[in-house]
Amino acid sequence: MSKSIVYLTAAILATGCANHAKMDWMLVGGSKADGNIILGIDVPPIMGVAETEVTWDTEQANLEADRRCKNWGFGGAEMYRGQFPVLKTCHPQGFSPCWSKTYRIQYQCVDAKK
């Protein structure tokens, strides 16, 4: 077997093992008294598969935080720092430095605008 066939086979297997997932943000913490919401995505490791590449919908996160704050009697929610500051934490296992990971984002509940 030629080296080019071996390299081609290895490349196909490596890309075939990649895992892509679109995930929704869920409530993982917060405080009604402090008026904050913490949303998160937890990406579990999948045996025999390369680390999962995650995509999400920013609008879904904004709507989820807004809904949670309104349920507590606030007017809505705003992201801290006016952007989408996602905190990513990697959990190394095996050969991958970031095989399983967690994403977190914080929102501040705000009063209704008058």
C-alpha cells in the first residue's frame, strides 16, 4: 500500500470522527434576589469520537434569559458587558485537551423600561 493511500485513509478517518452539535442554552444557575441568570451548555465526551464542535443560537440564549427574568417579575434580561461573553471551560481527557467542555454566560435581570 502506498504512503499516499495510507495518508488519505487516515485523513478520512480523522474527519469522519468529528462530531458537530447544535445545542440550546439551559438554566444552570442564578439568583432572584441578585437578579442574575446563568445559562449553560454542557458537552459530554463521546467515546471513540473527537471532541465535539458546538454551535448555538445567540437569540435563543437571549430569549431564554429574558423569559426567566420575566418569570421572576423583572422586565427582561441583559447580557453582562453588552456582548456575548461565553466562558468556555475544557475538561481534558485522553489525548484531547478539550474533549468535554462547559459553556456559561451570565445575564442581569433588569426592570421594565418606563
